Amino acid sequence: MEGIQEFETKLRQELQDKKRELDSTQLPRMQKDVQLMVSACNTVLSALIKKSIFHNSSSHYTERVDEIIPPSTEQFNDKESVYVLGSRLGQYLAMLDFASQYYQYNCDFLVPQKIAKLTGLLKTFNWDSLVVSSENPNTSAFAAIIQNFRRCGDPLAINIVFDGLSQLSRSLSSSMRILKALSVYHRELYKLSVRDKVLSKMDLSGLSQDSDSALKAVKKVFSQSMKGEPFYTDLIKEILEENYSDNAETRRMEVLASLEKIIKNEERKEEPEIDYRAELFNGIKLLGSVSQLLVVLVNKLVENQKAMQAAHMTFFKKLKEIFRKAFNLPAPDCEITMVITDPASQVQKRETISFNVFIEDLRRKSRLFNGFALKGSGVWQKLEGMSNVQLLDVLAKNLTEMNVIMRQCGGLDDYYKNQAKGELKTKIRGIKIELSTMKNTILKVNRIRADYSARIEEQEQLKRLGVLNERK
């Protein structure tokens, strides 16, 4: 009997420690996770709606929310998928928002009935495994929508959506772990309450070998001592096994060990602080690697232009060129009209550039990017003195300019190849390989810029929600 009393004393202390941990750390963290899920889900849906991949789901659920009612996870017909999924998503968001604002995140409020409702709500969509083959019809249908969205061709929108889905997955996993820990706490708290209010008034040692008789005896006292409380047969059996079975001592040790283990497991490591400034400098340094490609482009374009001019050089033009060099006069500029294709819309338009001015712009850009690539250069020192906002502006400005430059270089490449005839074609040097390499680099830099912007926007949203006190 002394063993049982000692166990109950330790169990009571463990439950107090567990409640303190849950109330002070775990459950407030879960509230933040639920708030993040609301924000991330709205971000994902907004991006899908803008691309006409999905229709506004908020209008599909307008009922007043007084308590959590988990959306259905029943199978639905493909013909009804758009409306049904929209309705369930609308309800899901409404319930999540209600849970984030009106639920109290402490052990006294989140009793088993509310835990069951929260668990059912969070399981509406399995963000941890968003696949078409999911057994959850809601998850499967939404995964099909995401598959379709991947083909939208907008890298920034795709990045925003998948960042949001990643946040949903992380927050869901964290919330489910905390709910599991909370369930264990209430399970053992219920058992301790039965020990205090029921078993303390009984002597069951003579019934240890007859579980049915023991259960009946416990139920009789339970109905008098714990009126209104549910009688959980499985948990009562666990108590009897922990008190009177042949391996009772082992079972009691397992209970204490499980509580201690859950507390330690739930002490989630804080996510490492992201060095946003380092991200921006990585993007700038990567942009600097384009410098040598620009040098190659300049050399090839100048050679092509010289070859074109030489092929159309008349006697009088040659004589004029001799006098120009003799008197050290600047070379006359040449205007080239070419056809440029917009990569997004595939619309073609004619554009005229001044060749010498264009080449000089490329050389300036190459020198600037060379400074981006060399840590310790004068350009790099200026960058280090800039704020994060200014660095982001530098990235955005140069990315925009590089997109224009690549379209113009592509137009010049087509111009030379179309204009060159006969033997001259063999002298024209193509630049498709350099443009392709440059495009891949620019896409990587743009991804860094988009990731940074998305994370900063996420931080701002958390700040507006009151989840963060300050932006990192």
C-alpha cells in the first residue's frame, strides 16, 4: 500500500509540473500556431483566387460561429468538388479563426471535449501530407488544385503558396503534438481524481483477481462520489492494473516515465533566427556572378556588329573610316531596330536601340556586378552601409534591368542571325548559351528576393496579429 501512496504523491507532482509547462509554454505556443494557420491559409487561398485556380471560399460559409464544429471529411463527388471543397474550406477558416480568438489556451479550459473538437478541426486537412492519394477527401481534392496551380508559370505566386503550405504543415504538426500532450495530462488527471475520490474510500485488494467484480464495485462508489463525471471503463481498468496486477509496479513506473518524457519532448527547439541581411547579400553576390557573362556578351555582340558593318562597307565608307581614325574622331553610333518577345505574354514588339550606348551600359553593369561579387570592394563596402530595405531595392532594381537587358540581347541575337546572309552567317557568334545561363542565375536571385519578401511579409502579419512584439 505504501508503494501506491508514494506513486500517487509523485503522480500528483508530475501533473502539477505538466500543467505549469502546458499553461506557461506549450498552449500559448499552440495559440500562436493556430493564428499562423489562419494567416497562412488566407495567404494561400488569396494567391489561388488571384490566379483563378480557386474561388472565394469565405462566401461559402456565413453561419454564426459559437463553438467549433469540425468540417466534414466525408467523400464527395467530383462534380461537386468545387462547391463542397469551397464550403468546407470556408467553414475550416471560420472555425480556425474562432479557435484562435475565443478559445482560452490553458488546461482548465481545454478539457477533453474541447480537445476532441480542436483535433477534429485540425484534421480537416492533412497539410503534413498534401497528396492526391490521401485517404482524406478534403486533402486529396486540395492537393489536385495545387497540382494544377504548379503550372501557372508565376514563380513568385508559386513561392508564396508553398511557403504558406509549409507554414500550415509546421503549425499543424506542432499543434497536434501539444494536443497529444494535453490529452495525456487530462487522462492521468482523471485517473488521479478517481484514485482520490473513489478508490480512497474502497478496499479492492480482495477483488484483484476479479476485474468485473472490481469494476462493478468501483462504478457503484463512482456514481456517488463523482456525479456528472463520465465513467471511462478503459481508464478505470488501467488504474486497477497499476494498483493490483502482478506487474503493477512496472505499470506505475511507466506512467511517471511517460509524463516526464512528454514534457521533455514538447520542449520544442526554437527555430534558428534567420539572418535576413545575409540572405540579401547572398542574392547580391549571386547576381555578381553574371559579370563575366556580360563581358562575353559584349565581346560577341561587338564582333557581330563589326562583321555586319564590314560586310556592308562600300569604298566611300572605307575612306570615311580611314579619315575618322586619322583625326581620332569618335565612331558614329548605329541604331538597330529589332523584334523583342515578351517572355510572359509572348507578345512581339519592335524596339530601336543605340548600339554603342547599349554596349556601354552592358560594360557599366558588368563592372557594377563585379563589385557585387568581390567582398571588400568599394561597391561591397557601400552595400554594407545600406539598410535591408535599400539592399532589397538594389536587388529589385537590378533584376528588373537585367530582364530588360536579356530581352534586348535576345532581340539582337535574332537580328544578326536574320540579317546575315551567305558567308556572313558563319561569322555571327550566337549568345543563346550565355543568355540561358544568365536566365537561370537571375531566376535563382529572384527566388532569394521573393523568399525574403515573403518572410518579411509573414513577420509583418504576425506583428499585426500580436504574435510577435518586434520584427526580426
